[in-house]
Amino acid sequence: MQNGTHLYALDISGASFVKACGGPCTEGCVTLARIGEDAWALGDSKRPDAQPLRFTTEELDAAGIDPARFGLDV
């Protein structure tokens, strides 16, 4: 399992972020990218310059965030 220090050491420059929206996404959406084994980056399309937060799969699950909603496999 990754830890917080290792998650932020991962290079995400080539990460492919996808949106999950419950509506028309006119005001922005949460974005998610797999950045490694058991590692995810969570961003905000309204703030593209903000550094995405990083989580393990276990942390995403605890927060109720399902990568399948973004079309991603765990």
C-alpha cells in the first residue's frame, strides 16, 4: 500500500483525468486519474491550476468515491 509521502512523490504530468458528473457539468466537476498501483489523484476542473489531492484506493473507498463512476477500474 502507498503512503501519503510516496503518493506525492509520483509524477502525474502524464495522468489522464476524467470527470464524473451528476448533471451538465456547467460549473465544474471532480476529476480522477489513476497515477499508479493503488494510487489516485483527485482534482477540480474549476481550479485546473490547483494541485490534485492524492489518495490510495482504500482512502477513496472510505470517502465514498467510486472510480467506476468515472469509468475507471480499481
